[in-house]
Amino acid sequence: LKLLGSSNLLTLMKVKLPMILALYLKKFKYMDQLHRYTKLSYQVVFPLKLHLFNTSGDTTNPDRMYDLVAVVVHCGRLICHYIAIVKSHDFWLLFDDDIVEKIDVQAIEENSESGYILFYQSRA
């Protein structure tokens, strides 16, 4: 994730950091030779904790620590199917249609290849 590691991009954008940060991971790329978009299948490892620096001049907090609180995951190839993994208090829940089950944090790492949208919540 270049955006997460690139302080130069955030500095250029003059971003004032939000309380809830939603990050969309680019999963498709247009292929000229195919004349269509194809799914990118590389693994994107995302952190459970994220430290960002505030680049807006009108803030009292120069930086902010975020915790991962939810992930939308794309499953399947032929049929679009999405699941949500959500942190509730001190544990993680997996929502899959009408099934809700408690999961270990390692399950998030196992699903990182299919992570689609990440939600981080600020500690401050």
C-alpha cells in the first residue's frame, strides 16, 4: 500500500485526518491488450494499527494513531460475494450473509489477499 507508507503524498494533499478512515484498495487494472479490466491478485498485507501524520496546519494533533475496526472482503471468482470482518469490543466477528461467527485475529491475515475496503478508527 503505497498510500499508507507515503508521507509525501499526504503532505501534498494537505489532508486533515478524520476520526474514521476508510481505505479502498485498488483491485482492478485496465489491460490495453485485453481491452478490459482484470483483477489484481497480489496480496496486500494491511496493519492492525496505523500511524498517520496530520498535514493540515489548523490542527492541534500533529499525528494520529488508528486501529483497524472492519474489513470488507471479496470472495469467489464467478459470483460476487462479500463478507465483513468487524471488531466488536475486544474480539472479531465475521459476517457472511446470515451467519455471524467469532474469529481469531489470524483470520484477518488469512483474508488479506481479498481485502477490499479497510476501516480504521482514530484513538483520539
